[in-house]
Amino acid sequence: MKETLQPVRTGKDAPSRQYEYLILSLQPGEPAPLAYQRLREHAEYGKWELERSRLYFGGSRKYWLRRKVMRVERTLDIY
């Protein structure tokens, strides 16, 4: 199983993205219950939600998970 986290750029010139994405890829020979367990763990502990799942010809699968990007602003001014 392969997990890929797509980074979110920050800064002035970065586009305003509301979500970050995690892609889980499952090869045809790997057991599906293992993928379901990983999906449950990410959802419960990492606050990820399943956006899309796809079954490809040949038996490989891909799962796209997303979660909101939290933008934190400084509340205290330190001089």
C-alpha cells in the first residue's frame, strides 16, 4: 500500500486551498481489509474524510481522503 500526501503551499503567492489530500493506492494482490483498516484509522485519528474511491481494471484501487486546512492567525503582537 502506498500513501501520498499532497502538500499545501502557504504564503502570499499560494492559492487559497481549503483542503489537503491524502491518496492511498492499493495494488491488486494486497488485501482489501487492510486498506479499509487504514481508511478507518485515518478518519478517526487524523480527521480525514473519504472523498473518492476508484477501482481500476486489473484490480488496483485508489482512495482519496481530504481534510480541511486550518489557517491560524496570530492573536498576540510581540514587540
